[in-house]
Amino acid sequence: MDDRSRSYCIVPDGGSWSCGDAGDRHLFEICYAAHSLSSRNKIKADDMKLYAILRRDGFTDGPTLEAAAARSTQAGNDMSDDIRWIRSYVLDEESGALGTVCIYEASSEEAIRKHAKTADLPVSEIIPVADTVVVRPDPE
């Protein structure tokens, strides 16, 4: 594959990383995750497991959720050897509150609980992810 048919990810540290066919969002996500992991050099991929964290009725509204996301980001940055936030899905709960399903890589369930406590986040359930099946990329 020549350079004209490859895309280059823009990464947070200002660098770029070759990551596959241009325009493929799924490949971009894989590229970003791989670059994030390789650029830290503090943890090995084998040391991290994938988890889904369910936070039922955890947030009263959008601004509350945004504040929680900021706390989570800071706590995650401080614990980067043990935990990495991948993405979250926001849930409209029957109560009118917002919940989330958050996908994390972490060294252990205890690391997730420590992160949640540090960031003052609720945890309803922590579920180890056995595998991922992507039929289509998430809609934008």
C-alpha cells in the first residue's frame, strides 16, 4: 500500500501514525487505541482487560454528566498505568435520569472501582468483556 492510499491519524501528542485505508472510521479507532497503548510504554496489552461498566441513573442531566466526564478524564490520566476510558454510551433511564455504559481497558476490577471512587462516579455493575463483534461502526 503506498502513502497515497493510507490515512494518518492525528494523535493527542501532536504526532501522526499510519493506520490503514483513508476514511475507515473503525480502522481509525483501532489505530488510535494501538497508538495510545504503544505511546505510553508503561503497560502491556496483555495486562489490560476490557470491561463494560454500567452506571444506572447516575446523572441528573447533561451538565452533570459532562462534569463527571471531566473528573473521569482527570482520574484516568492520573491512573494511566491501570485504566483507560475507551468510550461511553449514554442511556435515557425510565426515571428521567441519565445512565451510561462505559467501555474501559483496565488492569483489574479493583482499578475500575478505585477510578470511580476517585472521580466520584457511580458503579452499578462491572462486566468483563469476553469478545467484540463489530457489525457496523457506531453511527455518528
